[in-house]
Amino acid sequence: MDRSLRSRLWPFLGSCALLLLLGVSPWGLWERDEGRYADVAREMLARRDFITPRINGAVFLDKPPLVYWVTAASLALWGSDEAGARFGLTLFAAGILLVTRRIGLLLFDRRRADMAVIVLASSVGFFAASHVLTLDLGLAFFVSLTLLFFLKGVRAGPQGSGSYLGMFAAIAGGVLTKGPIGAVLPAMTIACFLTLRQEWWRARGLPWVKGTVLFFAIAMPWYVAVSMANPEFVRYFFVHEHLARFGTTVHRHQGAWYYYLAVAAAGLMPWSLLLPMRLFRRPWPFRGFPAALRQEAPALLWSWVLPGFLFFSVAQSKLPLYILPLFPAVALLFAAHIDRDLRQGSSRAILFWPSMLLVIVGAGVAVLRHRHAEWEFMDRAGMAVPLCLLVTAIAAGALLAGSFLARRGAHVAGMAVAALLWMAACFAAITVIGRVNFFNETKHFAAILSRERRGGEPVFAYQCYLRGLPFYLRETVGLVSPHSDDLRFGREHGHDPDTFPDEASFLALFAGERRVFAVVRQEDLQALQNQVGRALYILARSQSHVLVSNRLGAERARTLLALLDSTGFDVQAALDRAIRAVPTATIDMIGIDRQDGEPTCTLRASRGGSRLEINIPMTQPARLTVAQDDPAGEEADGQDHVLRLAPPPGPLADLPRLIRSAGGG
């Protein structure tokens, strides 16, 4: 293969790999944001109402609709699953990278522009954001696009009117994505840039009349339409959701003054690790910095970063992805410094430290996994050590491949290969964790419900709210006394009759004969059981929630009765043996499963803060074993749970009768 063909082929292959890593998400929707925004798009399609956003049948006016529109179009095109919900993210992520590269070409050259794309795409924060359905990636795209058009207008001089009109259109897109912040961020950047450059005269050359008309023509129709349909919109949206979010702690997302310093350091990994090394080797040139700021590239990029960073730091509501619109500018600044260091022969250090980060993270996970419940579950499921080894191996491969190419003078190619391998390591970790049913609770619960429900049997969420459940079920879920700020406006100003049933009606229905399903927090399960006064059948568990029903399904009941009859299993004797094996323990659940094809009675008990699992083979009841409870393994694909029963209040002597009656015997 000749050199010219390789030079054309490698960028194409790298771009395909990049889009694959950024665009494929083989796991369910994460709570909270993804479930919320996907459900808004689903509601829009179902109702054919693209003006008033709703979640689970309740009016939801917290955010503008552009990302919802894109997501709804994606769902209509690709189907109502995670791929359809997230396809718009791929478009926004690709758009940000293209815009960043174009800005890099205007400010620097092709080499630094390519480096900026590599830095941005492989940064942990951007990589994670490209796999999570939120509004911030869309806002970052429109802010970047606004500043690209502004820069092109500055470069074009008197002939820049067309670029400036594009700038106004991009601002309108930002305002339709996340409200006034879509105009505030680029306005602060432009004002700071003109001040540093002492070029305020350029502001007089902007096509203000045409630009304002274009802005209002794009942005205002929805704001007018939603205000007409919802008279409370203006006060709620602009006062409660924006002024109160900026100036008060009403939304309870506080953070210390250094909050975004920590977020930026983590979100820009692995490249942020280069900063301490660079400052140690080359102290910051404070003396020449003010003069350098008046140059075009530093003036624009620092005007992009610093005012926005201060703005978000002053705001009382703080969330990690808020500063995502600043990442393209930081990536361009990093690219300039990395390029300078590479030309001075520092390729080994630049590739070594980011690769070592992944090794350190892998080792840290291995050390800390026994200190946190999530890692304990991964360890018992047999994932923790293999995942750490995989991440470490990929990091070592990134170091070797990148260093090999860099020593041959292919600095950009070395960075690209190393970055793609780092992204592959992150992708592998998210994929492994994201596909565990115990963590990916909403999709798992929805899959169980799809198999169990018959004839429109109702589903409720009791004192909780899994936002993705209506999306997966494609219908409204009854929310009984939910604790969520998302629903406050809808409860007061507009919702479907089935969205908020009263608690008394729910309890009466759950205590009746019709089969009913409910999602409940684990700490509320006992209270619910006490109120309904009957056994609850557990269909699925997660780290924080339980899916229960008041009746066992007909198919499971037949299977249960057949197992009891064929094995002659004595439930009461099994209970007595379990209590003797773990004295003073409380029986939380009794189940009948097929483990490796063998019918087994499983009891889960708690004692002194620890949770135990007692297994008794139904064909050989003498082989009783006691082990630590493994909820993650219990919810693994392939587990066949015939019965899981949470004992009702009362003596355990009633359990054999309840189990027999559950099977219809």
C-alpha cells in the first residue's frame, strides 16, 4: 500500500472507529435524565403535540423542545428503543467535533485542528456526554457553531454579513435547546473577545436588524405557541427554571466554589494530567500572558473559557455537564500546547501519562471494589478483575502503539491511535457495567413487565419515579405519592387522569383480586406490605428498587405447583432448617428457582447488617448451603425465578400455605 493511499485511508478508518465508539450504546437508558428526555420525545410522537412537552402524561415545561424534536424524529426513524433515543446525540457529537476542527483550522492549522478533535473526543466528559441523552451536548453544539460563524464573520470583514446571520441563527438554536443560556454564553464570549482585542467597533458592523429578525423568526414561534397553550409558562420557565436556578438553591444542586475545577479536571482526563507535568517542566509565562491574550486565537479561546467558567461557578445550581460547552475551547488550547511540546521532543511524556491514568484507574477499582456495594456486586458477578485487566491491557496497548508511531514522526497518528484505544477502554467498562440488570434497572423491570403482564394490567410506581419506565412500556405509569421536582408543575397545571392516582385507591387496588404491578424502593417494601396486608411477589430487584406484584402469574403458578408436586418438597422443614442454620436472622424473602436446571429453595435473610443467601436443593434438601447474598447475580440473564415471595406480617408458619396457594394448590 503506497503512502498516499495510507494517508487517505487512515483518517477514514479512524473516523469510522470514532463514530462507532461515540455512537453505539448497547445498554439501557440511565436514570434520571435519559429516561426523562426519552419519555418527553415518546409523548410528543404519541400525542402528535410538539408544542407542550410532557413526561408520563404530565406537562413538563422545564426546558425548550429542540432536543426533544430531534429525539422524536430519531425515534420515528430508528424505532422506540435506546438506539432511536440516542441517535440525535451522535449527530450533535459529530457536529461539535466538526465545528471544533473548523475553528482550529481558522485559528491554527490542520495539525492542531486534528489534535483538538482527538483531545475533545477522547476526554472522559465529552465521551460520557455523547452516550447520555441530555440537553447539554446540543447546547455545546450551538454555542460552538455560533462562535464559528462569528470568527468567520470577523475574518471576512465587510463581506461577513452572511456569517453573522448564521451566528444569529445558531444563537436561536441554542435558545431553543436550553433557553436564554444559549444566547448568554456566546454573548459573554464575544463581548470579552472584543474587549481584549479592543475591537468594539466590530459590534457596529453586525447586521443587527436582519439578525434580530432571523433570531425571532426561528426561536419565537415555539415560545409564543407554548405560552398560548400554557399561560403559566412565562413565569415558570423564566423565573423558576432560570433566574431561580442561577440565583438560589431551590433546585438543590449546590456545589463549592471549586466544584467546576474538579469537574473540569475529571472531565478532561486523560489530557488534564498533562497540566501538572507541563507546569512543572515549563512554568507559566505570566509575564507575557497579557500581551498574548490580545492575539486572535488566545483572545477567542480564553474569552470562551473564563467568562463561562466564572458564570457557572457563581450560579447556585451546579451539575457536571453544565460546563460541556466550554470543552471545545479547552481542547483547542490543549492542542496548541501539545503540538508545541511534541515539536520539542516530548512525545513519550504526552502519551505515557494519559495511558498510566487508565492503569491507575484499573488498579484503584481493584483496591476499592470491596469498599463499595457496586464493586462488591461486580466482584461476585465475576466482572471486577477481568474488567480491570482489560482496561489495563488496552491502556498498555495505547502507550505502545502511540509511542511507536510518535517515534516515527507520526505524532498526530500516534495521538489518534492512543486516544481511540483509551476510548475503547472506557467503552468496554461502560458496556460491561451498563448491561448488568442489577444496575440497568429500568430496562430490566420493563422487560419483566412485558413478559408478565396480560390484558393491560396496571403498573404503578409507589413513592418513587423511574423516568424511563413509561418510555419502555410506551404508556403512562401511575405515580403514587412520587418525590420528584420534575412533576410539580404538571401536578398543578395539567396531567392525565391516570398519572397521579391517590394512595388510598392504589392500596385498595393492590389488596384486591386483580393483578397489579408496582415499583417500590427497597426501604419502602415492608411499609407497603404492612399496608396491603398480603404477600408480595418479587419479580425483579435492583440496587435501590424492587418490582413487585400482588399475584403470581398463571404460567409461574403452574410451574410452581408442578415443582412442589414432583419433588414433594417440605417447605416448613426447609424453613426450620434455615432458621437453625442462621439463628437470630430475619427471613426477608423465600424463593423457588431453577439453578443450573435443579429446582432450589432459596431464602434470603438479614442478620447484624449482613445479608445471607440460604440454598436448599428441592430434590436433595440435606445439602443446605449458606453464602453472602448476591443480588447482581440473582438478576443476571438466564436466571429462572419461579417464585420470590416477601413474607407478609405474621408467623412464618403461614408461609407453606401461602406458597401452595400461590401455585393454585
